[in-house]
Amino acid sequence: MGIALVLSLITAGLVYNFLRASTQKPTPSDLATVVVAKSDIPPKTRITFEMVQEAQMPADYIQSGAMRELSKVLGVVTREAIVGGEQVLERRLLTSGKQAGFTGVIPAGKRALTVAVSDVTGVAGLLKAGDSVDVIVTFDQQVVGGHVSRLLLQNLLVLAVNRESEAPQERDAKKEASKDTGAVKLTTVTLAVSPEEATKMTLSEEKGKVRLALRPYLPEAGVIAPQQVTPTDIVGEQKSPVQPAKEAAPQSAAPATATANPPAEAKGVFGVTVIRGTKIE
């Protein structure tokens, strides 16, 4: 009986200590900060301050890849839906444009528009993603009544050249790694344009000839006022040489009988006058 009583006391003490340890609140040193969602956040939504908050929880309960700082979450777009109260994980966010595909590199308020170019109209193939270009359009006289050229759009961002939309450093690194020295033929250039600029570019490419002009690396202040140029503005008005007047062909004399006999209309009879040789019918 004594041994059983001792074992019972030991068992009760162990159970008490276990329950006390499990219900004891963790110390501040055991807690860590994590960002959680206040409410459900749908995909493709820019996170604002009202959507998320920082919470303290044991470090063992924090999932791998959870965001720890609120400042790194605000303004970021969600790739997947986040449930309210859930920890905000990095894989559910579009922390860089590449994770969203090509659409992630299109600036806000812009559209990606592709134009066909050649080595001549596309700056000899020297364009690369991230450059800025101006667009020059030329129409012939069949479209606008005269040959005219104009600086249509300025300072447009190049999003891609052909199908290459990577940063120049990454593209050069890949080429160096693959030892690819073959020239790539330039066929298309994709530009970032506003909806209004997209309509102008489309009409210009359909009815005229479009040429790109590469801008300097450092940005320039101010915008050049677009002015149209015609051949007359370049070489002035040219007068064509005077052609000698052609001699008038001698008119054959009218038959005397044609004036001698008045037509039938003069006598009040209306019809068709037929002349057969020197006779009037």
C-alpha cells in the first residue's frame, strides 16, 4: 500500500507539471513577429494597411516563407488568395515582376504594343529591353495628299525586343554562358504605350511607315514639340521648267452648204441634224 501511494503521488506530480507547462504562456523571448491577413484578400489585389497586421506568436508556429515585416508587404500584389487570419507567405505574393510573367513588367496605366521593324527602322538591332525610343511616322501623298513626316511619340519604354524581355545584364550573362555568337534578326519591338498612343501607333503602322529613334541613356529634360516636315520644308518649292506651247492645229473650213442652209431648229422643227458630206439632213 505504501509503494502504491508513493507511485500515485509521483504520477500526480508529473501530470500536474505537464499540464502547468502546457498552459503556461510563452515568454517574450520565445515569440516572433509575423504578418497575418485581417480578412480575405483575393488574388491580383494590391495589399493596403487595412488588409494586414503584425502578430506575435511562438517561433515554432511560424510557417516557412512567412513575411516578418509589414513594410515589405504593403503595396505588393497578391498572386493567390489569402484567407483571413492566415500568415502571409512570400510565395503568395508577386514580389517581383518576373513572377507575374510578362504582364508584371508593364507599367501601370500602359499597354504593351508590338510593332514590326527591320534593321533599318529598328536602330540596326541595337535596341534592348529597358531602352527608350521616339517614334517617327511618314505618310505619302496617296494617304494625306502629300509626303509628310512627323515625330509622333516620344520617350517610349522598350519592353521587349523580339521575344527577349529580360534585363540587359541577365541577357548578356546568358549569351556569355552559351557562347552564342550568332546574330539574331530583329523583327519586332514591344513598347509601353498609353491607350491613346496605341491607337495612333496602330493607324500609323497601317497607313504609313514607322521608324524608331533611340534616346540617350541618361534622361533628357523637356519634350520636343512635334512638327511635321514635308519635302518643301527641306529643299524649298521647286518650279517645273516651262514647256513650249504647242502650235494649234489648223481647223478645217466648214462646208459652205452648212452655213448656207439653216438647220431645221431655226424653222421651228426640232430634231437631230445629220451632215452627210456637204448635205445637211
